[in-house]
Amino acid sequence: MISVHDILVSFSLGGGAEHTVLRNLTLEVKRGQTVSIIGSNGAGKSTLLNAIAGTVPLQAGKILLDGQDVTPLPEWERAIHVGRVRQDPLAGTAGDMTVLDNLALAARKGPRRFRIATPPKFAREMAERVAELGMGLENRLHENVSRLSGGQRQALTLLMAVLSRPSVLLLDEHTAALDPANAEIVGELTRRFIEEFQLTALIVTHDMKRALDQASRVVMMHEGSIIADLSGPEKDRMDVPGLVRLFKQARGAEYAEDRDLLT
Ligand SMILES: Nc1ncnc2c1ncn2[C@@H]1O[C@H](COP(=O)(O)OP(=O)(O)OP(=O)(O)O)[C@@H](O)[C@H]1O
Ligand SMILES: [Mg+2]
């Protein structure tokens, strides 16, 4: 469960000026629910994920993960609750370490971590896991990750993010840098892992079709606030043109405000 309660995040622009990026934002996500987060560039989607992961501080409000108030905890203490994959395939893995060593690091993290009985047993288990990724990595466990392609690295990062059975999975445009075939594979893996590990997931995407297909709920952000929160029949009735219309409405209101300011 994720409970984001009335949070405020702003960044100092120097000279005493502040840029408020998230304003009075509240979001409740039930355990096991997957939510797509969409919204224009600069809407605050990544900042929301950063606030949950603890990489940006809150000026007000609080965040609970599975009922525990994590607001005062630094990023490294929250890391046991949080699995993350970012847009950049290079960001989630250590390139100068082998596939197996990266997996071992990830598996040691977290309270529900894999028990690593013996290295050979762990290697066998991981060979099975990476074989399921369908990218031929089971034969490359002892190769450095820097030799893998972006799609292979992103699939590995996703596996690493779910290995410790985190309370929440935060995915920030994690298929955006991949070619259509790999984006499809990693998208499908995401669905499988969320189901298998019963994860609570927030997935940021600019792909409207994917946003609708992958989640039972779609949240649209604009200028630091949630402007639409669709679930149930409302979400079932929604289609890509409908989402695009919502985008345009939000932008239209913004242009109207600009016009008012100029006149
Ligand atoms: N560390 C930071 N310092 C200053 N400003 C920041 C910082 N991080 C984000 N911002 C600002 O906060 C706003 C929201 O950024 P954020 O990255 O959350 O947007 P986003 O919705 O993820 O956009 P995109 O779709 O382009 O990824 C932007 O105006 C950005 O410049
Ligand atoms: Mg972003």
C-alpha cells in the first residue's frame, strides 16, 4: 500500500526563490494495485516517484508504505520497501560487475530477500530466473553487464527490482529507451512480475495505450497536481483519444490562464 498524504515538494531556485513542483498532492494506492501515471513533461511524475523513494525531501505532508510512516527515513532505509526502474537502461545495474553479481546484490536487499544457501544453488536459481526473461542471459551470467544491450539491461534491472519482493515497485518510463520489440517484452515481464510477486506498482509512461492496458487505474498529473484519477467503469470506458482530450483540456486551461495574464 502507498499512502501519499498532502505532500508539498519545492526546489530552491537561488536568491530565495522557490519552484513548487508538487502541491498538496494526495494519492492512495491499495496493496496489489497497479496505477499508470501520465501527464505532460514537467508535470511532476518523476518527482512524485522520487518523493516516495526518498530521493527528494518533502516540505510538508507524509508518505506511508504498507502502513509505515517512511517520511523521516532516508533513501537507503526506504530501499528495502522500494524497487525502482528508471528510463535510463544504464542507471539500474553496475556495468563493471557480472550479471550474477548484480543479481546477488539485489537479492541481498530487503526483508523478504532470497535466502542464498550456497553460491552454486543461487547461480542455478538465477539461471532459471533470467532464462524466463527470454533474452538468452542464462548463458551470460558471468559476463559484465556493460556488454549487454539496453533492453537486456532493462529486463535485468526489472528482475533485480522485484527480487527482494519490495512493498512497492516504481517504474519511471522504463520502456521508453527500448525498441518496440524490447519494449513489448519488458512491458510483458512487468505485468508478469507484478502478478507473481503481488506488487503494488506505480508506472509512469507517455504511452497512452500502454497506460490503459497495463493498469486498473490511470492517474493524470498536470503542474504538480492530480487532475484526473480514473478507475472502475470510468477507466474501462476511457480510450486513447479520450486521454488525449483530457491532456488538451488541461493545456487549454493553462493557455487561457496565460492569456488572462497577458491581457
Ligand atoms: N532536483 C531538482 N531541482 C530543481 N528542479 C527540479 C528538480 N527535479 C525536478 N525539478 C523540476 O520539477 C518539475 C517537474 O519535474 P519532473 O521531472 O518531476 O517532471 P516529469 O513529470 O517527470 O516530466 P517528464 O515527463 O519530462 O519526465 C520540472 O520543472 C523540473 O525542472
Ligand atoms: Mg520524468
